[in-house]
Amino acid sequence: MALPGKRRTKSSKRRRAAHFALSKTNLSTCPKCKKPILPHRLCQFCGYYKGRDVLFLDIKAARKKKKEKKKEQKMKSK
């Protein structure tokens, strides 16, 4: 089993760890809704990416409302 040859001094430890700092995330803005987003990712708020709607959030919301109405009608009829 391998063991370290010599003890690492405090200064060399700190010198080595100087590069471990976290970098700040660069945020860009969504061209449609102007909210901050990560670059090269679609917007979580409006579903927009590269000049087109990738996620049709309004259609999904409408479908969800429709399903909820059907469930409510079934519960009322029972």
C-alpha cells in the first residue's frame, strides 16, 4: 500500500488549494421574457431556446386544467 513520502507543509497545501475556488456563474438573459438563465439552456419560465418555443408550457397548462376539470366532474357525478 502506498504512503505519502513526506508531509505536505501548510504553505504548499494552501498553494495547491488556491485553484479550488468556485467560479462565478455567468448568466445571460432570455430574449423573450428577459429573465436570467444559464447560457445554452432553455428558459425555464417561458420554454424559449434559440429563437423558438421548445417547451410549449401554455399547452401543457391547458391540458392539466382540462384533466382537473374532468376529475372534478367525475367526483361530482358519483
